[in-house]
Amino acid sequence: MARHEFRFVVDGVDLTSAQQSQIAGEIQKAGLAALSVAGTKLTNPIALGHANLRLRPEWYGLWVIDGPFAQDLGEKINDIGFWLQK
């Protein structure tokens, strides 16, 4: 399974929590749009992410998962009531 990671780093600028969340949301939208512009063929994608640093700091951002792992993960999420397969 291939993995590609893209980062956006802001250094030397003090940002409030609200600003961090707003920027994270805009970067998430831009990343999803870039997948479309690049003509990426996703079969069964699931997007996970958030902008709450207190919840799980290591999850800050957005993950787009596709393929068999996305199906397995989606079914597990569905078991707790958050995801429905199309």
C-alpha cells in the first residue's frame, strides 16, 4: 500500500487555537481539491481528520484512506454508528 504525506509548516508566527483550526480546515479542503485536480482514482475513500489538538494531537490534519484498509476501517467505524457505506 502506497503512502504519500504532504506537510504545511508555519514557523515563527503565533497563532491562536481558533486560527490554527481555521487554517487546518482550509488546508484539508485544499488537499481534497488537489486529489480531484490531479485526477486521482479512489475506489472507496474514507477521510478522517480534525483540528482539535486536545483530542489527539497526532491526528491533527486529514487522512484520506482508500482501498481494502478503508473498507475495514469504515466497517469498524460503522459498528459504532459514524459511517455508512454507499
